[in-house]
Amino acid sequence: MKNSKRIILISILTLMILPLFLIPRTAVAQEWIYDGVDTERIPNFSVYPTEWYVGNITHIGYPAYFPDENYTIFEIVKGNISDTYLGMPPLPNGTVVYGNIWMVNATSGEKELGPNVIPEMPLCWYNASFGYASFFTSIIPIDDSGKVSAQILQNVSNWVGGVHLEDYPFQNNATYPNIYSIRYWNSTDYFMVNFTDDGIFKKLEHTLLTLQMPNVTLMSQPAQLPPDFSFTTETESLTVNSTDFKLNITITDADNNNDGEIDTDYLYRIQNGTEWSDWATIPDLLDWDLGDVEEGSYDITVEVKNMYGVAQEEITIEFTLPEEPGDGDGIIPSYPIALISIIVLFSISIIIHKYRKKLRL
């Protein structure tokens, strides 16, 4: 009877658990969004959320869409892993970069989304084994070395030729990995696009009057450079001899993501000897205590990073711990212990003698 109950119980548990393995599961994709100085680069690409890439645009065939006084902004919004892209058939998981393509009037500053663009549009999709897809080819992937490989460039060329240029009779096309360029041409027309070595669009130029894609030349891109900072001690000396010291840190703020606003978002950490502190917000005056460190001299390293995680370090402060008495030329003169003991005993004997003499009186 007990065995029968046990078999029934196991059977019921099995029936409850089995459907969990049969239900199709979709992995929750990690999303890469702006997160201050902890923002991460979107995988497989060299762009970060919130970056703005500004370009000059022209198009003879569509002057109403792309008037001469306008320029464009490619705004990177976020990235994630997805198996869909602009309604294409089911795809394997790939990295998708989302963004806005703005048209800006240089005179009025008025900004609106470009033709056929929706807010936070998936700009491009990439899977290293499957290929590349892009709305405008404004960004292309990079490989593990951080550069555009010949295979990536070929994948991009295949997409451009098969989608954007499928209605145009180009007899020739080529990729130029050494200059990160793609070109299609025939006897009367051409289409070419150039990139930086880390996959950022530089220039697109064509002679196709019916292609709605404008000619674009990149005018500026985010400055992913180390922060420009300096610091001084409270005494303005580059050498300290106390474990407790104060630092005035000066940072030259910059528009790191090219969005027209000065960024003031930085973190710092400090190293004494071999150990780093945790990253923290930079105070107006940094009051730091090295704690218990061994006797000797150390270079104190202060490191500052910006929103891209790009860090700059300076090793300019030398800390010298004063030697303990008896170790040589410290802050207190060192004398033989025996001599000090004799002086102390002699002083005590005089005091006792005077005290006894006073009692007798």
C-alpha cells in the first residue's frame, strides 16, 4: 500500500514538472542602455547608448526631403539581443542597435525624425554566423579585435547590394578592407560608402536620383577620449608624509557623447601600493586616508573614468612614511636604548631623593 501511494505521488509530481520542459522558452535578452559612467558599449559594435553622430546631407533628386539647410543626427538609444529585425523572417539571435535619425534645420534648430523613420528604430542587426542587416548602413559591426574585418565588410556589401541597390543595374562592386570601403558602379552611376576602422560610418555618396538615401558626410562624432583632469594636494606639494591627505581634483568637462550638453558624470578610484579602492563619485575635496601601510615610499595613483568607461590616470603624488624612532633618520632622533634608560633612572633617583629629604624636614 505504501509503495502504491509512493508511485502515485511520483507520477503526479512528474506530470506537474514535465510541462515546464515542454513549454517553449524565450531567453530574456539583456538590454544595453545609458547608465551614466557605468554605461557599456553595445556588444559587436563600437557605439554606446546616447551617442550622437552628426552628418551633412544632400540629395539632388529629393530636395523637399533633404533641403540644403538641414543636417542629420544619428542618435544611439540602446542595444539588445533579438531574433527579429524590421519584420524580416525569424532570425537567429543577433545584436540590434536602436536609435533615432533626426533631421535638423541648421538655422532654426528645429528637429524632426527623418523620412520613413520611427522613434527608437532598429538601425541594424548583426549575427557573426548569419550576417548583417541595416536600415541605412550608418553603423557596421566590429570583430573581437575591435576592428572591421574583411568578412564583416563583405557581409555589409552583400546587404547593401541585395537590399538597397537591388533595383539598380550595377555591373561591378568591390570591397576595400584596407580603407574600410564598399563601392558599386557601372558606366554611368556609382554608389560608395566609407567607414572608420571601428565601424563608424564616414561618408556615403551616390549618383542615383531615385534612391531616397541621401549623400551623407560625417561632420562630428563623440569624443571617446580619456577625461582631462589634474589634481594637487592641499599644500600644493607633490610629496606627502602623512597617511591622511587632501586632494583638489580638477576635471575639464566635455561633451563626451556629442549631444550638445556638457557632461559632468565621472567616477574616481585611488590606489595605494597595489590595491584599488572602489569606484566612487568625485567630491569637491577628496579627503583620503591610506590607513595602515608599511614603511616606505609609494606612488599614489588616482584614476578617473567617463561615461564610456574610458579612464585616465596620473601618478604624481609620492607618499613617504616617516620612519619610526630607532630606525634611523626619522622624525624623532634615535638614541641607544641603554643611554635613554640610564638618563631616565638617574632622573627618577633624583626625584626620589628630593622627596625623602623633604619628608625628613
